[in-house]
Amino acid sequence: MAAKKPVVYMGFGKELDAANIVTLKRHYLPLGKIGGKPAWLNPIKLPSVDLIGCKQCNKVMPMLLQIYCSGESTNSFHRYLYVFMCPNNACQKICSSDNFRVLRCQLPRHNDFYGSEKLLNFEQDGEIDDPFFDAEKYAKLCNVCGALGTKMCARCRCTWYCTKDHQVIDWKEGHKQSCQEGKVIPKSEDKDRFCAEKENSFIYEELGMELDLEEEREDTSSDDEDDDEIEDEIMRQELLSKANNLMQKFDPKNEMNDLNECEESEKDEKYLKFSKVVKRNCYQILRYNRGGEPLLATDHAKAPSGIPLCGSCGSKRQYEFQLMPYLLSLIDIDDVSSKVDYATVLIYTCSKDCDIKDFGYSEEFAFKQDFIFTGKEEGNYVDENDEN
């Protein structure tokens, strides 16, 4: 019997206009979204700033994306995974995921925030306020990033921030004037406001998300096999060309014949496969295949091993999904000198979907691969321990 093919779902970004951006509000339980402020599943027990702080600079990170993915346990009927990424250049370390954090939140079907029998549907219900909203119980949100707000503006007394840094950002980007003129809208009246344009310089560009099932191409003829061989050769030549360009950048004295001598050692089977899969669906931003095998980007970077056990229950973590390079082109990083980059980021989560205290937020694990050629004599990709 032939082995069952893995079911892989691909995620794609989806632009939304001002009339439809409201579908990303938390009470509509969006399938997923890129950038913007988090649509917190549990709006009361929000994570502390420590859980969304960069492990390099310790500053609060903007949310990169979130995805809705129900679990199998009773208490994971509703389930979201949130990925945060620090964009600071100094925090971009080769094959290090210190500038990424992943959080899991889940709720049972019967809970205090969503209907147990009928969920809101934008197409049927239109734009309505959260029917469960409670200004006294719901957490105050940072006006800049949407994280837990613990610091109140002393002047208007209705705007909240997670840190002093974000108060400074908001002050510079308009709050100073609106606050002085008394034009600030209290958050209790402006529940979960969203807009089609980017709200501030801190968060990433906000888009919706849609998922499609990947359909693998069946190679049923010799012509297809020939096409694959040609495609492999083209990608191999592209890899060699890219490597040579980088070698010249690092050392102008390098000659092409030096690269050709190490051609065989340069062949990267995983990169060839990765490139082939990406080219078939070049706009994919993530690949979801819980419990499956990730699509590694290169043979020359460390493969995932020794994945830490769940910090809450001690169970093994399993691969759930991975981020793809095209995502970075959608999040509107304005700085042309930005060093934000990755080949792929693998997300591992608790295999048991263990319960989380107070149905709050629990940290999961991210593993990053890069493929950057160093131009070193061995003709290899940069070592994962080389941070320069």
C-alpha cells in the first residue's frame, strides 16, 4: 500500500479594504492575520510583556502573524498561535530564533467570550460590536502594539501603554496633539478599533490570511522527469551564481574557477527541493502540517534537533507550521537597510495541547534556518554559530 501523502495547507496574505478589515476583529475569530495588533483569543488574561519581549534586546516585539488552528482536546476547541518578531537589525543573528517568540492560547467550546452554539459571521451578521465586551473585565490594550496596557497616560487618562517606550512612540506620532486638544477617544468606547491603513510605525502591515490545500504534482511521464532534471540544473546554476556573487562581495580576489572546484561540495539537495516547492506557489507565507515533517531550507544550516519539551506539562513538542520567505515582503519594513531575513522559521508546539493556567497564554518554540553564503574556503553556508 502506498504511503499516505501528508496534508499540507499553504497560507497566503489577503489585502482587505476599510470595509472588510473589521473581519479581523477578535470576536469574529479570523482564520488568521498578518501584522497589526493581536486579536487576543482570551481578552482578559493577556500575556505579560516578558513573554513577547525579544531575547536579544528585551524590547516588546510587534506581532508578525496569528493563525487559528483548533486542537483535539476539549479545552482546545478554539486555539490560536501567535508569532512575534523583533525587526531590530542588531537582533538578527544567523540561525538564531532569539528574535522570535511564539504563544499558544486555547479555550473550550463553552467560554465567556464566544457563543457556544453560533459564532459571529461577518457576511451574515455584518459589522457589530463584541456582544460579550465588558470594559471592567477586559484587559486594557497598549495603544501602539495591542499588548497588555499597564501604564495610563496621565493627561487624558484613557490611553494605555505596555511600556514607556511605546508611550514615547505614540506621543511622537500624534497622541501629544490629540491629548492636548482633548480629542482622544476612550478605548472603552472604541473597542478593538481597526483601520485599513497602518496605525503606527511600530506594528507590521496588517493583512488577512487564507489557507489552501497544497496539491502535489504527479510526475507520471518521462517528460515530467526530464523537466524536473532541467529545473534542478537551473536551480543549481542559480545557487552557484548567487554564491559566486556573495564571494566576490566578501573577497574581490576570489575567482570563478575556485568556486567551480568546490561545486560538488556546494550542491544542496534540501535547498533545491525547497526552491522547487516555493516556485510552485511563490506567494505562500506559511505551510501548515501539524505532526508532519517541515520543509527544511538547506543542508548547510543546522537541522532542528533537541526541541525543548513543553514548558507547561513536559510533553514532547511537535512540528506544526513554518513561515516562508515571501511573508517578509508583505509586512512593510520601510528601512532599506533592514537586515530582517530568514530562510524558514519552524514552529513547534505541545503535542498534548496541555491546559494553560486561567486559559491564558503559554510559550511555544521557534527554530530559524538561514542560507547565507560566507565565501569561506570550504565553500559552505554560514555557520550557525557565526554571528558576524
